[in-house]
Amino acid sequence: MARYRKNIGDWGEKLATAFLLRHGWQILERNFHTPVGEIDIVAVKGGDYYFVEVKTRKDTALATDLAIHPVKVFRLRKAIKTYCYRRGVGDVGIVLAGIIILVDKAAKTAKIRYVVLRD
């Protein structure tokens, strides 16, 4: 089951990357690892850095509720600080965002929902 979930997650990240590229973002890195967690996608657009968490879910009524919970946001913020330190990212705009991939297996479709995350 764990391998299946990883495959779905990888597929969702590929869809999210393609979405960002289509909308003018430049992808800098994928799957940046730190001791406190992983940043799925690091992208740049308009001089701002976007740190994107990707979640792939079945398309149900509650699919997006708490998909990216406050503890995850806290860890992402710590990972972003590590990324900026290691990569020498200076005084730029930083945006923490999420992309939720909603999958409808019956219709063989996926919807993409982009959200800016706040505490």
C-alpha cells in the first residue's frame, strides 16, 4: 500500500509541476529534503519564490479540508528557512502555496486547485 501511495503522490507532483510551468512559473527544485521535512516544489515567478506542497486526493466533498494541516505548514516554514539558508536566497518575496490534485477515478480525470497557505 505504501508504494501505491508514493506512486500516486509522484504522479500528483508531476501534474502540479506541469500546471506551474503552463502558468509561467520556473521550477528550481523538486523534493528538497531537510531534517524537518520535504518541500515538494520550489518555483520562481515574478522574482518571488514559491514553496509548493502537493497533495493528491480522491475528489470527494471533504477532499480539501485540512489536506495541508497547521503542523505541516509549521514544518514547511522551517524547511523553507533551511532552503533559503542553504541556497543563499536573499531579500525576495516568499510564498507558501499548496496544490491539491483531486482525482476522480471513475471519470479518469483530475482537477487542480492552487491555494496560498496562511497560518
